[in-house]
Amino acid sequence: MMRAESSPSASSTQTIRTMCRMCHGSCGVLVTVEGGVAKKIKGDPDCITNLGYICPKGRASISYSGHPDRLLYPLLRDGPRGSGKWKRISWKEALDLVEAKCRETIETHGPEYIAKACGTGREWNNFGNRFFNALGAVLNVGRSPLCYFPRISVCKHTLGTKIPVADFYGFGGRLPSCILIWGNDPFNNADGMIGGRLTPALKAGARLIVIDPVETHWAKRADHWLRIRPATDGALALGFLHVLLEARLFALDFAARWTNAPYLVREDSEDLFVQDGDDSEDGFRVWDAEKEKAVRPDECTRPALTGRYVVDDVSVRPAWEFFKERVCQYTPERVSEITWIPAEKIREAALLFGTTKPAVIQWGDALDHQGVNNSQAMQSAILLMALTGNLDVPGGMAIWEQGPWVDPFSPEHDRPMQLPEGSKKMQDRYGAGQFPILGMTHGSLVNRAIVSGELIPQVLFIIGHNFLLSAENSDTAEKVMHKIPFSLCVDLFMTPTAALSDLILPTTTWLEREQINGPYYRFGMFARKKVTEPPGECRDDEDILLELANRLGLDEAFPWKTTGEYLDWRIKGAGLTWEEFKEKGNVLFPQHYRKYETDYFRNGGGFPTPTGRVEVFQSTFRLSGHDPFPFYVEPPEETPLNEELAREYPLILTSRRTPEFFHSEHHQIPELRKRNPDPLVELHPDTAGELDVADGDWVWIETKQGKIRQRARVSGGLHPRVVCSQTCWWYPEREGPDYGFRISNQNVITRNDPGQGFDPLYGGPQLRGILCKMYRAEEPP
């Protein structure tokens, strides 16, 4: 029974305004509570994030919280790993055990041998980052670096700022006039923006472009739907840039003043020219067409974007000329051959985007799953935002101003600088040293090292991460669980990953906890209020980590005795206590645009990058030995151009989320499983006919990694060579310890080896565009 934290009487009814967290989108909701029991949830029409929209997951939150299979008490393994034998223990016994294991590891091996497997979900992550940094735990076990964070990193290195977000909110008096949805389904995947926010702009007449292999709801209503070959988005972005360059639709005033496009580049080495070896901002030079000489960028009155000059006996040209040469290689005809989109459609969509202002790009996880092309695809998309004049303008790609509170992504909060030397070396050895913009360990490299016996962490924290489902190559993930001597799992339900742990700690749902919500919006902070009491002995993730921090002597990083004190610290800059903030509900910070014209990012204007400008010439990439300009290459193996592999595996596999599930979560909720009872793989009618597959048949999907079974859904919108599956499928209703996770989970057939082609800059794997074959299964699983 789920009861409200403070109900006046058993018969009282109240409506509590709070924020949903069934995914990371954070919709405002109104929860009706009767006699302390949550009875009904609906969207909050007055909440700026979603305008009353709520998805099926949000509507099922009460079933989720009140599910009979919830974990209620700490459980200690009482038999062989995976035997399903557990005994209930007290919280004191559980945390005594964790403390002892951590202390033993720190004393005998060092804190760098404590590992973590951290997922999204419950918004504990930032508190967890602070905990693990203070502890010195840097080994990331589970999935490789993907899902939003690659875009954050490439934006940070290209703009020096937070990630730009499509401005559907109208703070500057404008809504977007053109919306480009790229690899994202905003009703299924709340990636920093809720689907309902598109509606006002579309009602006001905004034009719509959709880039997606699947004919989504948005594709059906789009002015232009570009049915892209999966994992070729980087080539398409370069094709857009080519069309806009050819049509002279770039904002050249912006390019000359606020990007490093006019910065001089040496013709002999193709490095940025620096005066007298000074590689600080003062050393860069641009050609002043009025003064007819090379000057510092901030002293230039008329920066030249073209021409060849000699400075200090060195032949130089503006970076813009090199950029143009690169973009000119990607004609619509060449890009059409790569992406399977007709050249004329590429032209039409690019011209619509370039001529309709303001325009936004609502991008999604698909750009994070491109493997070798990840960072270049994102780099091209960012330049598309900037060079069309849509960066940080009303109704364009806003760079939100952080209010006077502690940013949960900031160094002030996470304190990465506090890592011990041994942890920094471990971080460099397994990821950060190989991938120059990653800044942490790489899950696949760590997993493979553990399985080979090269690296054996002694303790593994698993929080919000069912990584046997959500990490690529499930076989490796399962072996990892058997290699690490002690693992603890903080979760709501028994999952395939939890079932292989040594200790399980039960946590709370969003209805049962208090949090500050807001990292994806930044223009505001929102109060997530406790609506009901947690069942059994469930505790918040933050509460568990705070007690462990105090036990392990991490008081300097965790001076708080309660999570309420921590929340007070987070919000104090707004002049409020947590209790006052809860009453208020939210705080919105005034937003300003074109901040690059002021001293906001940098004295004298500009952006906080190494060159002080938007980096058309990517100086960080270049300094690490990589190409400073975007490009597209075919993946080394998983491509239809690999004729030998494609003969055996002629189809191309991609995936997408559904509105019912969030990664591997929510498969045990009856009303969601009723909507989506079986894992579905979509295929074209012609392909179904060739394979003798009917709609509803169970089929095998096979790659060189293995095979799984899903149910066929015949869909005319797909390309005949493309199939689209659902990911992270398992069957909570089946017997443990595996709960059928090998049957239908796409990550059983994905790869985690370097041969697939990791993104050389951030390390992201290729999870789209995988070669596969399909054939009818004789029986259901």
C-alpha cells in the first residue's frame, strides 16, 4: 500500500503537483491521493515542460510503484551465484558488508578497483557521480559511452557550452518556424524535450523535416521525410552543408565574426597558424581585409574568409577555405549513394531548413550509435545549427542559462578533480587515454579486460543499470558478473543483472522520493515531491549513497546528514530552502539570447573554446591527431559495402524505442505489456514475401554475433533492406535467473569489440546499421 508522506486523515483527498520520472524526460503531473494512496495521474497542463502531455509509461506509474514483485528488503545471496537463493537481512547488515568490502579493496588494491555500472532512470546519477569521484571509483562496467553524453561532449568541444536545445518554449517571443527531427521520436523518447512541446509550433505553421529510417508518426505528417540508411547520418549532414554552401545560404557574417572560420591555417601542415609559437588565444591570427595584414581575431575589423596569404614566410589560408573544400566533396548525388535518399529530396529538405528561420534540430540517440562516424555526425549537425544563424536565437537552438543553483553536471557538483592518482591512471588506461574527448573509462574496454582476466575489480556497484540487457554483447556482460568477487545491485525489481549479484538493496520509485529535477532543461528547476510512502524497507538511492559516504569517511565531499540538507545546498543560490522550494514548485530563470555578443561566455564576446569561437576548425580534434573537419567513412565491417559479409547477412538492422518501455524498464507492468506484449521487428512487405514471413510470425534475427527471436510486423514505410527491432527485451514473467533475456534482446547480437569501429574521439559503438539476416522461426520462444 502506497501512502502519502503526510495525509491529514485517512479519508482526505488531495492533488499533488510533481514531476514524473518514468523516463528522463520529466513531465509535470498531477497525482490524486486518497487517504494517503495514489489513485490517479494525469499531465499538468500548466507545466512548461510538457503542457499536460503524459505518455503511457507515466500513466502506468502507480502500477509500477505498487507492483507485487517490487523488491522490499535487502537480500543477500544464499547459494551459488544465479541460484535464486536469497536471505533477507537488515539494512545495517547490508551496509556493514558493503563498507567492509570497500575498505578491504581500498586497502589491498586501491579505490580504482571498485567498479560501477550506472544507468539512467531515477535521476540519482549526479549524486552518484559525486560519490564515485570522492571514492575514486572510475571503472565503468556495462554499456559503452552512448546515449546523449557523446552529444554533450562534442558540443562542449565545438561550442565550449552546454548542449544547444530546440527552443519550443517561446521565452524570446518566437517559436521555431522549421523543425528538423533527426533520429528521434519525441513522443517515444524524451531526450531533453517532451513531444507535446512540438504541438504549439506545428499549430502555428512550422514546417517539418524528419530524418528516420522508420515512418514514424512525425514522418507521416512531415513536409519532407528522408528515409535514411541507418548509420549514415554524418554523410547526410555534410550533404545538407553542401547544398546550403552552394545556394549561398550560410550566415557569413556570423561565420566571420563568431566562428574560427577566418582563422589562418598553414598550408604545409594544415594546422592553425600561431604567431611566434604562442598557442594561446593571443597566438591565433586572421587576415584583416581592411588592414591587409594578419591580426589577432579580437582586433580584426573585416575578417577574410577566402584568399591565400603569406605570414612570417608561411603560406596560409582561412579555415573556411579548407572547410568548403571538404563540404564540396559531399554532393547530393554522392550522399544519395551513401544514404539511399534521392538527391533531389536532400536538396529540397536542406533548402527548406536553410531558408526558414528560425529553425531547430530535435536530435536523438540515433546520432550516438554511429560507431566510427559518431563525433563527425554530431560535429556536422552543430555546424549546421551555427552556420545557418540558428544558434542561441529565439525559436532556434537555445543555449540555456543556468540559474543561481548548483548545476548537477558542473565540476562544483561532481568534483572530478578530486580523483586519486591511481584512479586517474586507471581512467587513462581503459578509455580516456585512447579517446580524447571521452574523459572516463570505456565500458566495452573494461568489460573485455575483465573477461580476459587482465583486470579484476573487487567490488561492483550496480545502480539503475540492467546491463545484461542494455550493454552491447550480452554474453560478455554476463561473464563480467561471474568474474567480479562482490557485486551489489540497487534496484526496484529482480532483473537478470540483479539475479547475478551478491547483495540487492531495494530502492524507491519517483512517487516515493524527493528530488530537484531539471538538468535537461537548465532554464528552470522543478520540485519532485514525495507523493506516497515507499513499501517495505525501500530507501532512496541518494539516502543509501549518503550513508555509505559517511561510513567510508567521505565527509568532506558529503557534509550533509540527510538528503534534505543536500537539496538545501543545491537550491540555496535561489534564496530558498528545499521546503520553501517544494511549496513554490519550480523556479524559472530569465533567459537571454545571442549571449555570444556579450561577455557571458567570454570577455569581448565569443565562445569558451580554445579559439574563442565556434570551432569550424576543430582544434581539440586536431591537437589529438584527428581531422579537424567533419567527414564520413563507411564502418570497417558492418556495412553493405562489405560484400562478403553482406552476402551472408543481406539486411541492415536498426532499432528504436517504444512509448511503453524505457530501455529495459517497465516490462512487468500489465497495462504496458498489454499495449506491447511481444518484441517486434518491422520489415518491408517485399522482404516479408521473399522470406515467407507473415505479419505476426516469430522470426529469427541473426548477425555474426548470434541470433534472437522477435515477432514480425510488416510495415510499408521501411526500405526493403532495412529491418527495425525493439531493444532490451526480457520476460519478467519467466523463471530466473535469466528471465529469458537471451531470447529477444537485441544486445545478444550486437558487438563490443574494436573491430566494429568505435568512434575514435569518444568511443561510441555502432548499434545501428548492423548487418543481419532474418528467417521464419518454426515456433515461438
